[in-house]
Amino acid sequence: MGQLSVATSPQTRSDLSGNQQPLNNVLPLWAVAPGRTTLQVVTARHGAPDRVYQFAAEVRPLPRTCGPDGRAECPDDPAATYGLAFTYPADERARREAEAAEARRQAAERATASRARREAEVARDRLAVDFACRNWTFEGRGSADLVPDETCDDGQRTAFRYLGNRQVPSVFAVDASGAEQSVQAFARPANEPGLRGIWWIVPGVHRELRLRLPGGAVLAVYNRAYDPVGRNPGTGTMHPDVVRELAGQARR
């Protein structure tokens, strides 16, 4: 009868660094004597039923030399089994589902972090401007090349945000008859370093503004939450940076 030696203690193998790693799911067998024998293997896993495997094993001695002159190297026996691995569809499916769930979780975390960074950048950019937007309800019609990255007003001024090195347009206020009047806009950095764009600020709030570029491109911008009263800047003028003083009360 053939004999097999079965490992009865946890086996290890060396990794590339020389560290011993446990072979948790490997059962080594060594041939001791040629012949036939049987083998029963029972595996246990926490939370799952035991699995029982029945094997009929035959240990065959291999010839040391082959060929007519006995000098050739003997090929491997095609009927021999040198390693046997089991795969379980349910386990593989559970593993793939767990990996997919982990990938989705990591993607969601990355998306959340990216969204938080963008929101922080927008908040920082808004704080870098010397006014606080109160109204973002604007619509546009016309050339897409002129559409700002952000449009708002603070009840006193209207601001268009342009990122990067985009060309800023000329601005015209439109009255009830449709006539245009040029408006003097001024630029402010869109963030502290001033590298990511500008705010193109127009004095006053307007029901309609038209943005124009050389070459004929035009964009009509409509304030859908237009407030004709606006917000009093408290300076006696329409601009918070300009203070009105009577000539007889001028500072000396």
C-alpha cells in the first residue's frame, strides 16, 4: 500500500524578503512509499459548513533515466498530479462583489473629497472678493464663448467670474426700450494668488446686460431675480467705495 506523509502543523513559505508566510489554505503531501492508498480531507471554515474530500491516490516511482541508451532525462508523467486547487463559484462571486463594493466605496470617497476641494476653492474665491453675492439667478442667451463661469450680484454690483486667461467682454446695460449703454467694468482677482481668473465687476444691478467681444460675439444676460431697489451701500452713492461729501463739509 502506498504511503503519504501529511503535514499536521501549519506550513510556511519564504517570501522574497526571507520572511515566513503561512500557507493557510494549502495542505502539503509527500510520497513516502509507492502504491495505492486513500485520503480523506475535511476543511472547516467559520460560519460555513465543513467540506469533505475523498481521494484515491497512487504513488508511482519515476525512472531515473530514459531513452535507448538510458541517458535521456525522463519526462513528467502526464497522469501525475503535482498540485490540485479548488475554486468555488459562490466564493468567487462573493469575492468579486466585495472587491466591487470596496472599489465603489473608494470611488465615492474620492468623489466626496474632490467635491469638498472644489467647494472649498469656490468658497475661498468668493471670500477673496470684497462683496458677498446674494443672487445667482441669472440666465443667458447668445454666444457660448462669452458665458461666465459664475454670475451673481450683491444688491449693489453685478459680477462675472472668468477662470484662467479667458478674454473678458465689454459690458452694456440694456434699458426698457432695448437701447444699450456702455458700462465701465473693473477687474478683481478671483482668488488670493490671482492665478485662476478674475471677477469682472459691473456697478449696479440690471435687469439685462449684454456682453460683447470684438468680432460680433454677444451674450444677453438676464437677471431673473432683479431687485430694482437693490441694497443701500451706505455711502450716499451707488458704490460702496465712493463716499459723497458736501462741499462745505469736505474734510480738510
